[in-house]
Amino acid sequence: MDFDFMFLGYDLSIIFEKFHIFIPAAFETLKITTAAIIFGLVIGLITALARLSKIKIIKWPFSIYVTIIRGTPILLQLFVIYYGIVRIIKFDSFTSAAIAFGLHNGAYIAEIFRGAIVSIDIGQTEAARSLGMTKVQAMRRVVLPQALKRAVPPLGNQFIIATKDSSLAMTIAVRELLLKAQQLGSSTFRQMEYLIIAGIYYLIMTSILTLLLHKLERRLAVSDR
């Protein structure tokens, strides 16, 4: 049954009546965020290890990548991927957004991983080497497991940022939450009501992610003890 709930000129009943129609857009937002995080984790770990290398030909290209990504706006990066690279390789808007956000997150995740790896006492690497491990084995078996634990809190923050940054995909017509809100708001002249719905979905997603990350942190803390 329809009902009106007006507050300061806004029809808040729309929030209850139309909340469910945002579900497909919410799934699209989750898909973009998940793809960006997975891609970012892979790129970030590779970049972090490459930047720790003493071989300049390996280190410098990844250092340049991190500098460019961290020094330019994410929206610019999205447009470069969507309007520039698609002339060479045909990507749809969703794929372009996933690649752009993945590369963007990868640069920040790389710095998180690099900082966590550097924070591990060099004596542990030396001890592993004294037991006959190679540098790669010492990194994989001793350093990385500890570094990954230390990286969880800042990684969690980056994942939350990635979830919110996914809203920029609306600029290249990806059917995510903010685009849905804008389209419905423009057609009904009730922009604020639909923006509130989109905001609630973002808040739900980031709150669930925060809760899961806190549980993971507590579990890792227990395993350390």
C-alpha cells in the first residue's frame, strides 16, 4: 500500500517503496568492487616484490607505475582506459571500469604490501637462509605469511575505499548504484530520495565488509598468540 511520508519537502516513502529495485545495481557494484580488489591484490603483490628487487630493470618500471597511479586522479585513469585503450582493444564499460579500478587499487595495495614486508625483521630472513632456504623460499615461507597478517588492517581500509570508488563507474555508463539513483532521480525529480537509497546500499556493503575484516583481524590475532 502506498503512503506518503514528507519531511522538509522530501517524500521519504520512496525509500521504502523503491529500495528493492536497486538490488541489481547493488550486485553490479559488488561485481566491479570484487574484480577491482582481486585484480588489485595480484598486481599489488607483484609490484611490491618487484619494487623490493635490487635489479633496476625490474624495479623501476613498477616504481613508475606506482608514481603515475598515485599522482593522478582515479577518474582520469578511468577515462584513459575507457576512451583511450578501447580504440586499440575493445572493452565494454564494465571491463574498462574493472581494469581501471584494479590498476588504481594495485598501486596502493603494492605500497601496503611493501611496507608490511619491510617491517619484518631482517633477522628472520637470515635465520631462514641459515637453515638452507633460498631467498625465494625464505620470502614465501617466512616473510610473506607474517607480512600478510600485518597488511590486513590497511588492506581493509583500501577495500572499503574501492567499494566507494566504484561509484565513479557511472561516468562511463556502468549500471551501478549511483547511476541508477541518478537516472531515477532525473526522471521523477526526486533526486535526493534516490540518492539516499544508494547511500544506504553503500553503507550496508561497507559495514558488512568492515565487520568481516574485524573478524579476520581477531582470528589472526588469536593465531599469533
